[in-house]
Amino acid sequence: MMDDLAYLPVLKLPVLPSRITRIFEPGYVICRDDVLLVLHYVQQKVALEDPLLMDLPKPRLITNFQYFSEAAMLLLGEHTSSYSTQERLRTCLHEVLFGLRGEMQQSSMNYSVS
């Protein structure tokens, strides 16, 4: 699985706020590459010890990890195109990015998690 991350051409592109914002648009169908992009982005932020991430309280870091794991597990499922799975993926990715979106959070986050 980790080898897959190294060879995805989409991951060689910079993670743009517009690319992440698009994932949270209600009609957008999230694909495998979108999920891998977000998971890889978070993985890089953790590896680089991003200050935004390091400032989060420990319970929130655990919550982020829980949603990171759930998003990864949803990728293993066979039916990621169903509406309920799409909404669950959208929720997981939203929670995974909590605290890391910085300027993106204020300008483009219209998605509410219920």
C-alpha cells in the first residue's frame, strides 16, 4: 500500500486549497486518488511535525488518527461509490484535516459534519 502512494502521479502535484475544497462539494464524487491525496498530505504534515498539528490537544490528535484510519479502511471496501460511503468518506476527510487547513478553513469550509 505504501508503494502505491509513491507512484501516484496525483501526489506529485502540490496540494492546492481548491483541490481539497472540491472534495467537500456536495455533488462531487470522491475517488480513490482524492482519499490518497488527503491521507498522504496528512502523513507529510505529521512527518514534518507541522506546527498546526503540534498545537492540537492530544484528544483531538487521537480523533484525527481515528478518522485517518477509518478513511483508509473505507478505501479497502468494494462499494466506495455508494452515497452513504461517499458521505462517510467526506466526513472522515473533513475530520482528518481538522487543524491542518489553516487559511482554507476560513475561506472555503462550508461543509458541516453532523
